[in-house]
Amino acid sequence: MINKMYIILEACKKVHGSDFTKKSRKREVIYARAAFINIVRTKYGRKVSLESIGDVLGGLDHATVLHAYDR
């Protein structure tokens, strides 16, 4: 499952044209992260944990992932 998330991550990076796994609070980066999280949660639902999504995104906390998903 983690390998599939990395494939989705690389596709999202190409679409957004930036690396949104680095720590940044820019609006474009936050929206790109939220889009990735929504894609993963829509495709896999609760099969994938918030912690594992955060790990793929560069070590984000599960609460940060949940907040981005709620946006």
C-alpha cells in the first residue's frame, strides 16, 4: 500500500509542479498536500492510516494530515 502511495505522490508532484513534501506554509504547498491526502483517503479509505500518509509526506504528524483532509 505504501508503494502505491509513493506512485500517487510522484504523479501529484508532476501535476502541481513542486515538491510539497518539504516543510512550507505557502498556500500552494498546503493545497497540493490536501489534494494528495484527499486522493489517498478517497482511493483507500481507512485501509491506510493517517500516520503512514504523514510518513510519505515527509514525516507529518497524524493531526496535521487529519486537518488537511478536513479542509
